[in-house]
Amino acid sequence: MSGLDETLAALEQGDRAALAPAFDVVMEGDADEAAITRFLLATIPFMHDPEAIAIGARALRARMVRV
């Protein structure tokens, strides 16, 4: 099992600590389509969790391009 697979498995088990590393892999473009699908499905339970939303926002801000 790869590092991303392990991270996604933890996320699927409800481990919020796995959100940041999973977001990092997805946002860097290092995840294939199946992994992105797994990631999106695993994050559904966190949709109303303010801390989880902040983790995602930090991942997006870290990679944004200012215009």
C-alpha cells in the first residue's frame, strides 16, 4: 500500500489528521483519478466540520497564484 493509499484509508476511517497530507498530494497533482475520487468521497463526512474546511483552505492558499 502506497503512502497515499494509507492516508486515504485513514481518512476513510474518519481520521481528520489525514486531511492535510491527502490535500497536499491531490493539490500537487500527484494523485490519479481513482485516488481523487476516493479522496472526495472520504471527505464528505467532514463537509460541516470547520476545522476540516480550514485544512482545505490552507492547502488551497498554499498553492494559489496571486494575480
